[in-house]
Amino acid sequence: MRGIRSVLWLVIAASFLGAGCESGPEQRPKVSYRASAKENFLKGQQAYNDEDYLEAVEYFRFVKSKFPYSSYATEADLMVAESHFARERYLEAADAYVSFIKLHPKHAKVPFATYRIGLCYFMRMPDTYWFMPPAYELDQKETLRAIQELEAYLQRFPDDQSAPEAREKLRQAKHRMAEEESYVMDFYRRKGNPRGVLWRAEKILQSYGDAGLDEEALFRKGEALAALEENDHARRTLEQQLQAFPSGEFSEDARELLAKLPPPPAPEVPEVVPEGAPEAPAAKAEPGPAPAEPPAPEKPEAAAPAPEKGPAP
């Protein structure tokens, strides 16, 4: 149902926005090429500065194809990507940046091109308009790709000059994904499905931590665990939330829920024997009943007396 609604909204959006920035091929402009790589490259730069990006692409491509061993060909590779980016053809720009990196892996501009790949997908993330549902209800495929590319850039070039900006873009992209998870988590909560809530809360905390929704995720996790009667785990989660966000939006709700949880069982305290105390004497075993005497052997019956012999006849 959610997917059908999103498609309907996209159809409405298309009627407002027209064909869009990346809707299809454009007619190639006619340009007058020059004799040298430098002249054509400079013509391309001039067209780029004049925001005539299609003409710029034509000059830069000509430099690449006709003067492949010129130093201008390398710069033209990057400027093709930059021209696509400037005219908001972000998929074409991303492909051009990837091509530049493959062709010139040791170039000084490789970190810049790597960051721009992530930025291309960031710019394609769905946005919120008055006639459309919130952005977090739409398909987040481009958001996930932006996170992937920005993380790869920061892992490879953590000290690059664009790294601070990339970290902020990454935070925004993760916040968008956390919003989507929160949207689904709230759906499960309204449907009375605590296991679904627990699953989504864990996803926010593990995959999109520090994106701005940690407090809500911790509270909903504790709430779900309490509903599942996992009281010890719920208590630890709520205490963790209050320690991290003592005055947060969900702090009072967490304190009320903690007060309703049954108290934890008292731990068993082993008996402590003072040092030097005499050991208690071992209990004597009480004698059991005396063993029964064996039965006396039966006496053999006396043999019958022999008959007396009479006087001889």
C-alpha cells in the first residue's frame, strides 16, 4: 500500500515538475573546434564559466579524443564530469568521475573526484515538497548509495579538505534513513507489535547512530522490551537513555516507565565467615537401626526310632 501511494505521489509530482533534470538526451550544440589542445580546452573553460555546459562538454570531449596524450586531456576528463554535475546530470557526472579515477588513479584530484561521486548520489536523494509525502516515505535507494560512497571516501581520505563537508552530508543522509526507520517503527507501535518496534529501534541505534534519533530509539526499545516482559533488559535500556539524555524529549516518559517496572530480584548474599573463626564441627551421623539378626538355622528333624526286634522264634 505504501509503495502504491508513493507511486501516485510521484505521478502527481511529475505533472508539476515536468520532464525533470535527467529526463533524456539533449541536442548536441554545434561548435567550432580549434587546432590545438590548449585552444579547445580554453574554449571549453570559457563555455563552462558562461554556464553553457553542453558546449563545454563538446570541447572537453574533443580534447580527450583528438589529443589523448596532452596534459589538457587529463584536465578535460575531470571537466566533463564537472560540466555534467553543474547541469544536474548527476548519474552522468558520477560515471565521469569514476572514469577519471580509473584513468588517472594517482592524480592529485582523485580525492576530490571520489567525494564528488558521493555528492552526486546525495543530490539525488528524495526531497520534501508541499504536494508530496515526506521524503522519508519515498524510495531511499539513492540515500543508501550516498551513504556508501561518502563512507568510502572518508575511509580512504579522512584528512582531505572536503572531509568535514562530507561528514555533514553523511550525517544528513543517515538522518534521512533513521527517519524512515522511525516511521516504520511508529507503524509497528500503533499496531501493537513490540517485536517489530524492537527490530527497527535496534536498526536505528546500530546503523544510524548519532543521526539525531538515538533518544527516541532507546525509549521505544525499552518500551518494547517492557511489553515483552524482558524487564531487566528494559530497565538497562531506559537507564542508558536517561544517562545519555537526562533532559531529553522522552526523559519523563522513561522515568514513568521505569517506576512501573517490577523491582529487580535481590541478589543472593553468601554467608561470610570471619577470618580465624573455628570451623563448625561436622555433624555426627546418627546411628541407624541395628541390623536384624540372621535367622537361626533350622534343626534337622529327629530320625524315627528303629523298630525293636522281638525274641527269636
